[in-house]
Amino acid sequence: MATQTETITATPSEPIPNNEPLTLSPALVPQVGNPPEPSMSKRDITLLLTPLCLSVLLSSLDLTILTPSIPSIVSDFASPQGYIWIGSSFILAHTAGTPIWGAVSDIFGRKPIMLLSQAIFFFASLLCALAENMHSLIIGRAWQGVGASGMGMMVNVIICDSFSLRDRGLYLAVTSGVWALGSAISPVIGGVMSTSLTWRWCFWINLPITFLVFLTILIFLPLPSPPKTPILTGLKALDWSGSLLIIGSALMILLALDFGNVVLAWSSPTVINLLVFGTLTLLLFFLNEWKLALNPIFPTRLFPNLSTIAAYGVLAFDSFVFIGLAYYLPLYSQSVLGANALMSGVHLVPLIVSCSLSAAFAGVAIQKTGRYLPVMYAAQVFLMLGVGLFISLDFEERGNLGKLFGYEILAGVGVGMNIEGPILAAQAAASELDTAAVIAAMGFVRSMATAVSVVVGGVIFQNGMDGRNGLLVDKLGGEIASSFGGGEAAGSIDRIGLLGEQQRQVVRLAYFESLRMVWIMYVAFAGLATFLTLLVRGQKLSDEHKEVVLGVERGRSTRLQPQMELEPVLSARSGDGCTPSRRQRKAGVPGEVLQQARSPRVRYQLFLYHLEAEKCWVW
């Protein structure tokens, strides 16, 4: 019986085994990519990372930089109804646009698409800075989200293109640390801008930095270019049906989450219809990617086994927990500890700094050892411990602030150490040709998890405050207690300081108990991430760097690329039987090379290699 390391050859008189593992001779396997390139010098790495880190910083800053300025903006434009869209328009556009950039860059190249996203972000920032009404500002914020999603996507894709699988974790950790830092300091910068100058400087500051980054990338970054592709030809090669379905699904689901219990009740027909049709559209998207799309945005081969699916789940749940802590810890600081808005941002520093430093440490460890599973296991231990200890905080204890910082550090270490592990696990199970698709899928999963986390945490917090409404009415009276009801509680923190000492303690205890329920929920999701981590298998991280393959014709190489996790099934067929299907003819796949294969062990995989002049083998 042949072993995994043997090559099976066939002659007309030799029977072909039906379930033998197959290894193709190197001469017969389609070659994807070019030979390894020499490693980059420190100067080249610095030149590459500097504009990329600045791009990530800009993208992360604009996510929450306007939060302290919202009252000023609402006052300037006399539009209290539009405040919710100042942040939501950015998040909606950012999340919906994330899946598309990877596929576009595969066809037109990384550099043109990076420059395009920079240009969109630049002019969107200019529109916001010059906005004369709320509608103009919201439109500008939406286009900012589109540009920011492109910058974030391209940064990760360019790093993955530039380094081997083993090395890229270190540099992805650097950019992830910059993103975490930008997310933490952006409210502080926004507050300073709004107080000392004007909220418009939150956008003016983007222009010189974006312009400098644009010129640096244009002149100094020698990124690989695809074969010259006519724009119309490239556009035709895109998965338009999949793009429209995933954008529509993301917008409907996120709009429902934004409206729920803020603009409309969860039981309102609008929210219910958005959730139902958004979910149905998402299912149609997966059906399109599986059965219909010739160049899918998220090919089904990205999810070959339970291990890879678990890696996506780990990233989703860890992101869910991290953004929840970053969002609700400032609320805890202000409502329970009595901190002001600026100090609540300072209280978040231990979480962000520990996350950034541990991400860098994890990147170095993975680069040195070539193993990511031990890092992922250790990360989940820290995360479970840190988030779990938030439940033990005591309302009456004066040392809560010190404990809070310690627990933040533990949780931050857990999140930071696991930023890159799931991404590397997914990339190790995929072809180099699918690098951009993996990054896009991971980015979309992270964005959706981020949006859902804030909403779920808000629902639990509001329900907790509503459950204590009777006690608040007894101690404060109906009129004052209504200010701290579920939907009003998060926006009524400033009113706590206006109460008497006894009333203040009652209200702070209500916030404390409600947020404790939020911590319990995040512990549960950290536990789910830990369970999924146990399902992730270790893969060898290659230290071989291959040049990326770009252009319209790369699609054919993708369809020919053998998948790592499939157990091949061989069956002999005569050359006359190799008739191309309608789908293959439409895709331009030669009939003598590919034939649609059906097997209970291989789901409609199209891997038929013309190995010999008179034989076709189904892979």
C-alpha cells in the first residue's frame, strides 16, 4: 500500500487504487507563485511598516475620535436626531466594505487599491471638515468608513504578501498594537480638539498625515504589480452578486442592531424585518459563494475543516470580548467609580497597553518557534482569568481601582496574545493565493463581532437597570428614576453627581449590579473562545516567502490549487470521458484538465489533473 510520501503513477495495465492517499510529482502539480525571495533588510522593513502603521493609526482614530465631540456637533447643526448616525455611518460603511477590498486588490494589485482607499479617506475627511449640515457630515463619515476599511484591509494583505507565514505574525502584531493604541487614545484626542479648538480639527488633522502616507506609498513602496488588466475586464471578473449580497446583509443586520431599543423598539416591524431579511440575504450569500460564483469573495475552500472554522470563531469571540471591555469599562469608571470622561479613558490604559505589548511578545514567540497553538492556549487562560475576575469586584471595597487595573492587564494580555494566532491558523490551512480572501473574511468576522458585542452588552445592561427600576423609584421618586431607566442610563451619568450622597450610592449600586451581568456575559463568550481554541489544529508555519500572484488569470491557478485538508479520491477515467461542464466552459477551464468530480468524501471539488496523455484522475 502506498504511503503519503510515495508518488502513485499509472499505466493502462495497472489498476488504480480507489482510496489511496496521492502525492503528485512536482512536475505534474500546477506551480503557483514564484521562487522564494531574499529576506528584506531592516531599512526596507522600516520603510514598509511606517506608512502602513500610520494608515492603521488613522483608521483606528476615526472610529471613536468624535465621541466626546458629539454634543458640540449636535449643538452646531441643531440636529439632535442625527447624533446616532455620526458614529453608525462610519461603522456601517466600514463593516460592509471590508469583504470587497481583498477581491479587488487580487485583480488590480495592492498598491493601486491602497492608494485608492487613501484618496477616498482623504476627500471624505475634507468633506467632514467642511460640512455645513448634519447630512453632509454623515455622508462624509460613511465615505471615511469605506476608505478606512480599505486601508485596514490592505495593510494586513501587504504585510502577508511581504513576509513568510512564520514571520508575518510579528509584523501583524505591530500593526495590531498600533490599532489598539489608536482606539484607546482617539477619545482623548477628540476631547482635546473639541475643547481647545473645534471638532472640525478631528478631520483636518487627517489631511496632512494621509497625504504624506499617500506620497510615501506611491514613491517608495515597490509592491508587486499584476499584469496590466483593462478596468472593464477586471470589473467583469469580480463577484458582483456576492458583493451585493454581503453588503446588503451587513447593512440590514447592523441597521437593525443600531435601531433596536435606541430609535425603535426591538419588537417593531422595521427591526424584525431588517434582522430576518438580513439573515436570509446572508444565507443567499453563502449559497452564491458555494454554488454560483466563479471568483467568489469568500471561497468555500477557506473553510476546509472544523479546525479552520474554529479559528474564525476564536477571532470572533475574542474580538467580541475585547470591544465589550473597551466600551463598558469607561461606563463602569464614570458611573461606579465617579471618574470624569477624561479619567475614564485613562482607566482604560492598562487594558490597551497590555494588549499591545502582549501582541508584540506573541508575534516574536511565534516567529521564533514557528508554533502558534501554545500561544493561543496561554492567551485564553489569561483572558478567562482576567474577565472572570471582573465579576469579583466589590462595590463597597475601596481598593477596586487597583484590582480593576490588574484585571484589565490580565484580560489585555489574553486578547493581545491571541490577535494573530487565529489568523495564522486560517492562513496555514489555505493557499497563498487566498491570502487576501482569508484577511477579508477575518476582517469581516471581527467587524461583525464588534458591532454585535456592543449591542448585546447594551441590551443586558439596560435590562439590568430596568430590573432595578422599582428600587430606584422608591429611593429617588418616579421622575428622577426615569432618567436612569434602561434606555436612558448610559446617557445620564452626569446626573449622578447632582444627587445627594444616599441617592448617589443607590444609583451607583444599580449601575454596578447591571454591569456585573455584562461581565458574566463576556465571561461566557470568553469560555466559548477557549472551547473553540481546543479544536484548532497546529499547522507548520513555513519560513519560505513566495511572491504573490495577481491579475484576472490568477483565478485559474486558484481552481487548480490542491487543498491541504482534503483526502484525495482517485478514480481512473479515459481521456475521452474528460468532457467539460457548462460551468467549467464558462470559467475558461479546459475540459482536458478539469472535470466536475462528485464524491461523498469530496464536495463537488473541481480538481481533475491531466497527468498522462491517456489518463485523467479525479482529485
